[in-house]
Amino acid sequence: MSQAALSAEKLQSLPEADVRSALVQRNPKASKAAINRMAKFLAAVSRIAADLPPGEQRKLPTGQKRLRLALLEAAGHADEQDDAVETSVGEGRGELLSVEEGLQRLRRYAPPRPIEDWAGPVGGAGEIESELGIPRSTLSEWYRRGAVIGLLRGERKRVYPLEQFIDGRPIEGVGKVAQIAPDARAAWLWLRQPHGRLDKQTPIERLARGDREAVVEAAERDFL
């Protein structure tokens, strides 16, 4: 059989986003955490099963009873269902501190540092207009639509990481990651860290190359 024929026979796994969408439709009252956990599990099972050789796929249990036993055994519960639950006691809260002492210790453990140390080069609206030629009104509209990431410097001043712009425009996909992440800071930190699922490259590098689908999928795995 030719290589092309073998490739045509290979099963394709279910994307996690599709599994999550189906679960939401079938379980409209379920919690988001439960939906995400089950979507990750089912998508992972789908990927593993699809990667198996056809001969091994035929050995997979499909009956509900056999499959349940296989899952229980894999989870380590097949022979432990009747075991007593082990309880443990922690060490307690420890020494109580005043607010002042707590703040002092926090400053020693996590001293403040400039935003550029972790976010890279940033600029305010005026700097971006003069350096990149992006009008303030345009930048404000991009931020309002969620197409760019803005970070707070201090309590009120908003600055924008310069790496998210190419040719005077925001890199496509940055806004989507910002929607998935819990906040702008988490989104930008994630975009600048090398990622194992992206060949150890940073997500922002992959977005700059146009690889939006892989980056969004990785963000959904990490945040949802």
C-alpha cells in the first residue's frame, strides 16, 4: 500500500474546542470548570487513540462496561474502591502578622521592578504615535475592541508592549489570546515565554509568522 493511502486511512483526533462546544450544547447547566476538564480528557483520549496503529485501535474496548473498568484501572481505583479514606491534618496557619509586617515581608520577597523587565519594550499612546505612526484614536479603538494588549504602569497610565505591532498594525491573534487569558498581564507573560507545544518558541514569535491556529490552541489548553 502506498504512503498516500496509509495517510488517507489515518484517523483524525477531535480538537478540544470542538469537544468543548459539543459538551456545552449537551450540558448547558454544567459548570465551566467541569466542561473544560471533561473536554481536555476526551480530546486527549481522542488524540492517543487516533495515533495508535490500526491493529492497536481494534483492541480498544468499546463496550461501556469494559471501557469503565479500563478507565478505573487506569485511574488506580479498580482495587481501591473500598479502601478507607486517609485523612491528614496540616500544620495550621502559623504566626499571625500585622498588616505592616506582612507588607514588609512581601516587599522583601517580591521587590517591585520596572515593567520593561518582564514585558519588554513598551510605549504610551504618544510614544507609539511618534515611533510607529499609529494615531492615538486608532490605538484607542484597537484597545477598545480587544485587538491589542494594554498594561498599567502605576495606577492609571496605560502602556502597550511594542512587540505586538508589525508594520504599524497589531499582530493577528494577540487579541484572541487576550480573550482567553484571565487578564492582560497573564496574556502578555504567556505570549513572551517559550512554549513546549510550539517547538520551544514564544507564542508571539509564532503569531508573527502567521501561525495563529497553533497558538490559540495552546492558549486554550493552558488557560481554559
